[in-house]
Amino acid sequence: MSTEKQPEKKKRKPNPALMKPVQPDELLAVIVGSTPIPRSEITKKLWDYIKGKDLQDPNKRTNILADDALKAVFGGKECVTMFEMTKLVSQHILKAE
């Protein structure tokens, strides 16, 4: 057996750009609030909203079924994938001043 020490794993540092507060626009603010928050919190609040209102498609859990508030954010689409949701939501994020 080898007695060499394994190199210590470095902890991942969070990307500071993702931790910077951003401002949701008025359509997204209906869901996540109107105060500037980091992108990670926007994603977390969106998922809390989706799960709280049971908006995931029961047959295909990667699809999100939009209610009226989400339809406004999704550009009128009734159903989007998780991956499409990320792209659509990013259009409603403004840089915080």
C-alpha cells in the first residue's frame, strides 16, 4: 500500500458574479419579490413557488405548467422545460444599481 498523502480537496468558492444582487423586473417580482437578490435566490424562490403550487407536470417532471404569473414571465407559454425556464427568466433580470 502506498503511504502517500492525497492532496487536500479545495473547497469550491462561489462565483462572485452569481452572488451579486440583481433586480427582478415587475413581472418576475410578482413571484420572487421586488428587492434586489442574487440569481441563486431567484432560482430558489421560483422553485419554491412552482413546488408550492404543484406546477410541475406529473407525467414529465422536467416540464413546468405555467399559471397566470408564470405565463407572463414565460412570454405567454403554458408549458416550458426547466432548461427553457432558466433562459426565459434571465430576460426578466436587471442589473441592480
